[in-house]
Amino acid sequence: MFFCAVFCQTKNKSAITKKTDYKIFVLNDIRREGNTDILISPNADTIAKYIPSGSFPLAINAFLVQQNGENFLFDTGLGINLVGNLKSHGVLPEQISKIFITHCHGDHIGGLLNEGEIVFPHAEILINRIEYNYWTQEGNELFAQVANRYKEKIKLFDLDENRSENDLLYSDIQPVAAYGHTPGHTMYLIGTEENQTLVWGDLTHVIPLQMPHPEQSVTYDVNPQQAAETRQRIFKFLSENHIKVAGMHLPLPAFGFVTKGKSIGYEFNSYKKQGNCKSNKVR
Ligand SMILES: [Zn+2]
């Protein structure tokens, strides 16, 4: 399978990459209650069972990773609290050197601009070529603005099974295809084997329901069937490998582990510790 090929290859690569410690912090833009309206063809009994109140906690997050004295961002949220959140970690926008984009919805690239102006003057913006090409064809206004303002800074990358060792984006940060939510939706696996975090982007939006029922897609998924297949495959892999995840719409603390569900599907176990990830194996 493509996913397995990339992920397994990634794990092998990680094993031979020099071990580098890193710190990861959530940068929360918004916390709110989500509505079940976003579910595609929802089953009333399933909603009543898993979301009895009719709403569930939702967030919009980006993540700051500090590694080898550099500051990286993973997505930028809407940009509402991004710069303030960075300052609370002692980081100025000019000090961000790379921004890894999971996909180009507005709640992920919005923070790249402030009233049309560049927010991160020294950052390289890394985007999967498939994702970039899709939004170029879609004619989305915000994307077009970002592409124009950052055109000297955008670095497109390809994901396929023939990638060479030289295609490592940076040290031990590996892109992993998770297509479906958008055509080029990409996760990033940070760290080495004992100390990994998977930034999974928008793999989920409705945690209480999509964990037991990963086949349930949402209206935001460009290809709902592919999104569901991707979710199932990745949940299975994560439940078997105990890798910490960080999610853009996970309610705070926005980190956790996926385990097999007691009766069906999977469960999400929140993990409060952030910052230095030396001891993220909490099993
Ligand atoms: Zn999103």
C-alpha cells in the first residue's frame, strides 16, 4: 500500500537518521463547540450514542517545533492568536525558518498573511506539490494571495515511493501522504523511533464519533471515501505502533494516542505533556 510504503520507509529512514531532540507546543487559535451538521449522511442512533449533547469540543491549532536552535511551524491556523502565541514561547515571526503545511484550507494557511502582508519574512513554506496544484486550479482567493506573496519562499515537494534519502525535508521531519481530506493532505512525522510525533493535520474533525467510526467523513473532506480509507489505515497503524499524535482540530491538549476500541473502532487518549518529548512513551 502507498501509505505503508511511505510510512515504513520513513521508519527505516528514521532509524538511520541522527537522533535529534525537539520540543513541540500547541498554538491554539480557537476553542469552540462543533456541530454534527458537518457529518455526511449521519446516523441518528450513532450521534445519540456518541454525541448525546449534539455538540463536541473542537479547536483550531497550529504547532511550534523547536529543533537544533530553529523554530518551525506546522500550519498557521486562521492567524487569530498565532503571533501572540508564538511570543508567549519567546519566538518572533522573523525567527520562524520553515513552515510545514498539511493542506491549504483557510484555517491552516490563514496565519501566513495579515491583511494581505507576509507575516513570516524568513520562512520557507513547504507544501506537497499535489496540494499546491489542486488549489492553483481551484482558484481560491486566499490561496492565490498566499502563493503570490510567498512565491519566492514556497518549496514544493513530491511524495512517492521513489523518493531518495536526499528528499528528507529537514533532519528527521518526514511528510506522509494522507490524501482524501484534500487531494494533497499531508501529515508530518517528527523525530526518531523512540520519540516520534505525527502531526496528522485534519485526519479527524469529530473525535467522539470518528474514533469509533473512522468510516464517517465530514462535509469538509474533498473526497469523503478516500478520507475514510486513509483514516482507517492510519488509525490502525497508530494503534499498533503507539506513536503520539498532534491534531489541528483536536481539543486541547491537542496531543494523544490512538488505541484499539474495546468493542469497535478506536479510542483517542489525550496526552497533556508538551514541550520536551524525550519521554513521550507513556505506555
Ligand atoms: Zn481544518
